Amino acid sequence: MKGYRKYFLNKLLWFLITFVCAFLLNFILPRLMPGDPVAAIVSRLAQGMSNTTGVQAIYQQYADLFGTNKPMVEQFFIYVRNVFRGDFGFSFAQYPRTVADVIKSSIVWTAALQFPAIIVGWLIGNTLGALAAYLKGGFDKVLMPVSIFVSNFPPFGMAVILMVIFGVSLKWFPTSGGYGFDLIPSFSWSFIWSVIVHYQLPFWSIVLIAIGGQAIGMRSMSIYELNADYVKYSRFMGIKDRKIVGYVFRNAMLPQITGLALSIGTMVGGALVAEIIFSYPGLGSTILTAVRGGDYPLISATTLIITIMVLIANFVIEISYGFIDPRIKAAQSD
Amino acid sequence: MSNPVMLEVKGLTTKYITRFREDVYAVDHVSLKVEEGKSLGIAGESGCGKSTLALSLMGYYFPPLHYTSGEIIIDGRNISRMDPDDIRRDILGTEISYIPQSAMNALNPTQKIISFIEDVVQAHEPSRTKKDIHDLARKSFEVLGLPAEVLQKYPVELSGGMKQRTVIATSVILSPKVLIADEPSSALDVTSQKMVIKMLKNLLEHGFTKSMIFITHELPLLYNVTDDIMVMYAGQIVEKGTAQEAVFDPLHPYSKGLMGSIIVPEYGLRDVELTAIPGVPPNLKNPPAGCRFAERCKYVRAECEANPVPLHDVGGGRAYRCILSERELRDFYTREAHMREAHQNAG
Ligand SMILES: Nc1ncnc2c1ncn2[C@@H]1O[C@H](COP(=O)(O)OP(=O)(O)OP(=O)(O)O)[C@@H](O)[C@H]1O
Ligand SMILES: [Mg+2]
């Protein structure tokens, strides 16, 4: 256990270092983008205003409000202080909404889209991969090429294909939005139905790609395990096939858990493409509008969320994996 | 001769069918007998079919290995025509047990030793409780000199030698009548090797198994360990006898060549390379029609390659596969010994 504690502290230290670096970049990078977002807001507000001093005053007011006229270093420390208080400030582009408010309303959509999609894709993919390894023959010969084809599809390609086939040609599902644009969010049946219908295309465009990747990984892990010496030995000790298949798939599955945790960690990034193409009101679309509008606080906050999720996912994998898989545990305490 | 026979094998022939639909006859008409309390050693070069024989003796076949003909009788019970599922439930692990060549990787890496032992026992005796199995395992491990803590560990937490001994102890957990050990020590360092050999000898003494077959490519290992020895060449038995006979008085030219490695040092000829037999064994996909050793044999004659050579029974459990008579062979061997001596004296 002593070895493990050292391992734990070592990992923790590295994750903290990574976090600090990522935090810095999250702050700096958006602010290096060309363009003056305050000017953009002001020009929008001041449309039709001819009074230059008036425009100047409005600009000054917003620059003070957002703190953009202060030196970068000072801005940074203000940012750090506020973040630790849980305050991400105002969204530039959607003023007077706060960043927290914007994120709160969009993160629910992303989580509701991504969590089920990742888990369904993972489960179906692993089951198919295991079956392909176990059944071999025709099933394997059909499944594998299809999986390889599907998993190598660029995500936008899959989304566009589904959109064209099921949205545009067959008109089974709507092609954009999280719900009908003429509805107001509520718990009415017509709203819930609209959400379900809008959900399908983005959901399946993510699931299909995930299935392909998981199936390929699971298949090769299972084939490897099926040929392991312990399978033969267990057979010769009279253990039933059903039990041995249990050993094999457990062992093949354990490394796949890493993949699951990682895709949950990178969920927001993974959502980008599907959300943008289907104009889904989630965090992915929010990031796109934030980047377009030079909305520093919103960009920093969303990328910070991504950073934290990825780091936590990695950390949890590294720390907990040894408990699930004794093969890794041995390596950890070396 | 009064001991009951634990394992009797008659004319066992098995083959691999490769991916390209070729047949590889790796075990060809093997017959053998092991009595209660006895051990039999099987020796031969790499690729001569030792591991295949070990697998074939279990009576349970799965691709690419296939049964062709022959009979396997364990303690009077003929298992050759038994249903494979019944063999698995009633024979494997309980009547006949196996220690794989690569016992290092024979354990499921994500399962504790005790949990695997539970699975083994419950596969045959489903009504046995966990507590009962734990008691059994602890007792066996103790008698075999293995610490009981091993039971609570995962295979990765054990050293190579300990893993090997754990596999051995697991194989005999249900006290089989026959134990087949396929090179259980060849991947280990010398100290662990000795421990494993000692443990195998103990198995018979303490009744963990009623008889044993020990397979190895290192002949010196067999002497002092097994009662009888069989030498295999290209899927066939070429020599059978007691350990004493096979090591110090081999009849077949191949065994003679192999045994050179032990005998020669006693004559002080350590630096003279006499042990390696020139040439390579025949391809088992297409074995020669006549004697399979003919190509490499010093005493080869035209008749050797014409017809299959039967195993010639000398009596008293002794046999060899050669068309030359015992007399002719011995004459060759004494003449060679004289020549070696002369050479040594001259040098
Ligand atoms: N799965 C297989 N498919 C086809 N041929 C095989 C297979 N396994 C072994 N063989 C062939 O059968 C023959 C005997 O192999 P086997 O493993 O029994 O030899 P061995 O005496 O145990 O050798 P070693 O000392 O290296 O363990 C060899 O010629 C080998 O090429
Ligand atoms: Mg072998």
C-alpha cells in the first residue's frame, strides 16, 4: 500500500501541474484572438448613433464593466480571484447574461445528449466486438469491415449523412435545434415529444461512430484473451465454457473502461461537431458562438470545464484502475 | 507387476488440421502404461510432439487438434468414446489432470488463486461450499509447502517459481489418478527448477496423484525423477524402458545419441561435441514412409526407408523402434566406445 500511496501523490502532483498550465492557457489563448469584442458590442448597440462622444462613452462604460482596459496581468489576477469565488463574470456577446447562466442552460442539453450516446455506443460496441471474437465466421467478416468503415468516418460526415437521409430526404426527423422553434420549454407532452424527435439524429450520429471504435477494440482484446494460456488450462481442469467466457470477457473489458471514462471526459469536445451541425442548444454550440463573438469569459469558462473534465476523467482512471484490474495494480506499486 | 494400471493408452493417433487444411500427424500410434504410484518420463527434441501427446492423453480435443484413433483407459475406464461434455465434467481435473508447458501464463490474471480453485472444484462438485473448498485448498498448500497467503493473491503478485508451484498444486486439488506435467520446470531458474521437481516427487508420495507423466526435452532431468522413460521422435515412440535402461543402456540410435549428453562427461570427454545429432527431424506434414530417423541415422541401410518400422518389444516392458537387432546395435555401440577410448588415450 505504501507504494500505491506514493503513486497516488505523484499522480496528483502531475495533475495539479497540468491543471495550472491549462488554466493559464485557457485565460491567455482567447485573449490573443484578433478583434476587439467590446467594439463589436458597442457598434451593435450604437447602431444609428452619430454622436461620437456618445459612442466613446458607451465604449468606455463597457470596457470598465468587462475590465478589458486594465493591463493583462491585472485582468488575470482578477479572473483568478473571481473564478475561485465561482464567478465567471458577464458574457460579452450575450450581455447582460452571466457566463454561469449561459453555461447552465446549455450544459444540460450536452449532458443529456452525450451521456446516453456514449454509454449506449460503448455497450453496443463492446457486445458486438465480443460476439465477433467469439462467433468468428460470417458475423465477424461482416461486422469488422463495417466497424472500421464507420469508426473512421469523420464525425461531421456521419452527421451530414444522417441529416440528408433521415432529415432531408425521408423527413422522419427535424434537422436542427433541440426542440421546435415555436415551442416554449415546459413539461407539456408536445414539448417533450418535440425534444425526443430532435434528439434522434445528433444522438445516433454520435452512437454509430462510438460503436465502430469500441467494437474494433473489444474484438481484438477478446481474440487475444480467448487464445491466452489460462483458457486452455481452465478447460483441461474441467471448468465449463460459460465460466471461461466470463473470464475472457471480463479481462477484455477492463481496458475498455479506460475508453469509456475518456469519452465521458472529452464529452464536451466530442459534442462540438454534432451540436453545431444540428444546431443543438448545448455547450458545443455555445463554444462556437463564443468564439465567433470573441466572448473571452465564455470561452475561458467553457474550455476550463473541458479541461477539468478531461483531467478528472484521466485522474479517476489512473487512480481507480488498479483496484479493478490487478494486472495494473502490480505495475503501479513497482 | 501387481499394481493396478492407472493409465493405459493403446495406439493413440491424433493430428492437427492446419488453416490450410493440411494434416500434421504429431502423435502416431502411441501406446503406454503407467501403474499406480509410478511415474513415466517422456523425452525428445523440440517439435517431436511431446506437448501434443500431453494434450492428446487428456481425451478431450478441440481444433486444431483432432482425434484419429486409439484408446485411453483411466483406471479401467475407457474414455475414448465418451461424450466430450461428460469428459469435461467427470474426467478432466478429477481423473486426469494437466500442468501446461507455459504454466507461467496458465492462471487468469484478474482472478485470485482461491477463486480459481473454487471454480475448479465446483465444476465437478457443485454442492461443495466455499468454506469447505478453502479448507481443502489450505490443507493441500500446506502439505505441499506453499504458504497459504498465496491463495488470496493474484497471479501477478507471485514470482515465476511460486506461480508454477501454485499451478501444480491447483492441478492436483482433486487428487487425480493421472497427472500429466508438460515441461513444468523448463522456463525456471535452477533453484526454482529443483523446487518444482521436488514438489512433483512429493505429489506421488503424499497421494496427491496416483500416477504421473513427466515431459521434458532435458533428459538428465528424468533420471532420478521418473521410474520409466519413453523417448519420442517425430511423433512416434522410439524407445521405452526403465529410467536406468533408457539412460545407461539405450537401444535406439536416436536415444543413444541423446543420452550421450549424460554419459559422456563420466568418461571425461566433456569438450568433445558428441551430443548433437546432425540433421533435423522430418516435417510431420509429410513424414517419410519408412523409419523416420533414417535420414539422420549413422547405421542407416536401404531397407530402413522402405517400410514403416514397428516397435520391437524386447520383453520386460522394454521396446525400441529399429530394424536392427538388439545384438547388432549393441555391437555398434561397444565398437564405438572402444574407438572413443582409443582416441582418448592417443590424445
Ligand atoms: N496448433 C498447431 N497447428 C499445427 N501444427 C502444430 C500445432 N501445434 C504444434 N504443431 C506441430 O506439431 C508438432 C509437435 O508439436 P509439439 O508442440 O507437440 O512439440 P513439442 O515436442 O512439445 O515441442 P517443444 O519441446 O518445443 O515444446 C510440431 O511439428 C508442430 O509444428
Ligand atoms: Mg512442448
